[in-house]
Amino acid sequence: MDKLLIRGGRSLHGAIDISGAKNAALPEMCATLLTDEPVKLTNVPRLRDVATMRRLLENMGMTIETHGERGGMSFHALDPIHPEAPYELVKTMRASVLALGPLLARCGRARVSLPGGCAIGARPVEQHIKGLQAMGAIIDVEQGYMVARLPEGQSRLRGARITTDMITVTGTENFLMAASLAEGTTVLENAAQEPEITDLADMLIRMGARIQGHGTRRIVIEGVERLHGCEHAVVADRIECGTFLCAVAATGGDVVLRHGRRDHLDAVIDKLRDAGVDITEVPEGLRVHSSGPAWQHLKAQSFRTTEYPGFPTDMQAQFMALDAVSQGSSMVTETIFENRFMHVSELARLGANIQIDGKNAMVEGVGKLSGATVMATDLRASAGLVIAGLVAEGQTTIDRIYHLDRGYDQMEVKLRALGADIERVSE
Ligand code: EPU
């Protein structure tokens, strides 16, 4: 298992590229199931989750090839498609549930393993099931699998009005994909508005789908009989961009994040500016400048995670690491997932002063952290630990970084290019 060794205390300088977004690439890979024509995606990030999704789709019979350096991947889902997502793959990546909608739309049946709980919470998928049932699917849960089919004599899902009990990102994506090939019109109320939803909708429209209102809480999809091939570039990863913004804020420095987009990160950028970080839009993307380590001059910020356009839960651990080394106290409230504070005890091993009380974490800024061995527990928690390691005195060893590799494209290579003292050690 690989580890990261970080010797903290260096500021970050230079320019790096922000990769394509994991959480856009994964649904977009699934969307290629919706046509028997070839589809090309570019700017696909090099991630473990992308490799897992590739295996899942190849397992269904799809032909997938990679092209060149720029994250090009082509997908060809010729018949017959084997509409199954087995537990062995789903258990390593919950996003596999994104295959359910497209498989039902394409094949009229699907057998997708239930994902089960994960490190950050129970994460049930009953909304996905309810929504697809509203579109006419018959779904039974058998031996840990969602077994879905269309009623006798029916070849397509039917348009429906779907109002989910809560806002769900992958749920909205499943409905968007399924509804694109359904008979009639689907209206999604309470839809997620994340930029990844908009990017998926843009791709589906390129494939011939008729979608309106993506990026708002109400999306209307008029089903079509066929979708065709297209080429689509995956949107830049706002969470990777936000993670590097927090890293530079924590260490101090001056960095250009090429392809970074302010309009996808307003809530995080507002908090960083309030803390005292200088962030500007430049032609290449975003420039972040901070005159020294956070403990010298930044003011800790309280925040509360909510759905987009609010503060993203996927940035909570990284911003908390920054708060832990800023001046003053702050309160972090996690409203999306019930168990997303696993980084707190690891941050404490580095000297952070954080108390958890239910959904709230009280963070008392400390002058310095000191390096230690810590364990990555989930993807974004790992990124928070990397930020803490970059400012801690001495050496920090982060174990189990396969979590980080699930969602960050060569993070240590990018950090090293900016001057960080960080290396990967394989055992
Ligand atoms: N929920 C239910 N029932 C459902 C669906 C969701 O109770 O049927 C609950 C969840 O348990 C959670 C809340 O609703 O408490 C929101 O969950 P959502 O469905 O929006 O999460 P998701 O679609 O499973 C995506 C991202 C996550 C990100 C969340 C929230 C992908 C592949 N994953 O998950 O990304 O945290 O939205 O923004 O897009 C990550 O990248 O590290 C990550 C965890």
C-alpha cells in the first residue's frame, strides 16, 4: 500500500492544471451506455474511480480505449449489453449506482448491486429506486441487488413527475439519463444544481437529448427514441481546484490554477477571501496569493455545508484543515453526511484542536502543527490531511492513500511542481 511522506513548511509557487472532474466523468462514462454509437470523452482525469468505472462498463461488454495524454477515452456500447453491476465492483465505488438508469433505458432491465454504507455515512439509494419506479420500472431488491425491469410489453420507460425527498446528485443524474430515452416528458422537481449535473446535461444534449432547466431545481426532459455519439470535454474539477486553493491558503504562496472556475466555487472563494486570501480570475483560470502561512495572518471561518451553490461537503475536510491552522475559532457544520468528521481525530494527531458535537465541529486555531503518522479514511479526509501535512513542522506520513488516488489526479506530482516536499512511497 502506498504512503505519502510530506516534510511541511514550504510555501507553494507556480502553475498547475486542474484536471477533469471525477464526479462529472463518472456519470458521463455511464451515459455512453445510452447509445450504440461511439462516444468520445476528453479531459478524463487519471483516477482509480475512473479505472473502476471502466472495468464496470467493460464487464457489461463495452469497448473502451484511451487516447493520448489529454485524457481522451472512447466508448462503444454495441449490443449485446450485459446489464449487470456486480457487488465486487460496486462495493469499491458507490458511483456504480449511476449505471442503473442508463441500463434500464438502454436494455429495459438491469441488475445492480446495492452499494451498502460507506465511511462517510449510510448513503441509501431509495430515491433512485422511487424515481425510476415512477417512470414505470419494476424494481425488486433480491440478495443485495436491485433487480429492475420494464412491465411486459413495454419497451421504454415513461416520462413522469419526480419530486425527491431530498436533493440527490447521483439520483438527479440517474433520472436525467433514464428520462432522455423515455417515452414522454419527465419533470424533475428538487433537482440537484451541481455543475457536474449541468455538464452531464450538456453532454446528453450533444447526444440528441432534449433537456431544459439543468442548473436549476426544476429540470424538464422530453424523451427521444434514440441518442447518438458525440465528443464531450469533462468540466474542470471544482473540488480539486478548491483543495489547491486551501493548500496555498494554508502554506502561503502564489499559484495559478489553470482551468479553475470562480463561478463553480463562489461559496469557498468567499470564505477564503473573508479569511484574508487574495484570489483573482486570470485568463488561464484562478490565481491565489497568500503572503505567508495561515497561522501568521488568516482569520478562521465558520461554515455550513449545503447543496450547490452552497458550501460543498466535498470541501469540508480541506477547509477544516485550514481553519485548524488559522487565527481564532470557527464552527464547521456538516449537514449532508452524518459521519463526515473522520479526519478530525487524525488532524488531532498532528496537534489540531477540534471538538465534535453532533453535526458541529468546534475548531480552535493553533499556531503550529507537528508532523506524525496519520491514516487516510476517505477521499476528502485524505486531502485535508495532505493540507495539514504541508504546514506541519517535520515529517507527516499519510497511510492508505488509495483513498486519495480514487479522486485526485496525481496530487503529489502537482504539489511537488509547486515546491512542496512530498513523495510517494510504495511498499
Ligand atoms: N440520500 C438518501 N437517499 C437517496 C439518495 C441520497 O438518503 O436515495 C442522502 C444521502 O445519504 C446524503 C444526501 O442524501 O445524506 C445527499 O446525497 P447525494 O445523493 O447527493 O450524494 P451522492 O450522489 O451519493 C455525490 C458525490 C459525492 C458528494 C455528494 C454530495 C458523486 C459520484 N458523488 O454523491 O462525492 O459528496 O454528491 O455533494 O457525484 C466525493 O467526491 O468525495 C463524494 C463523496
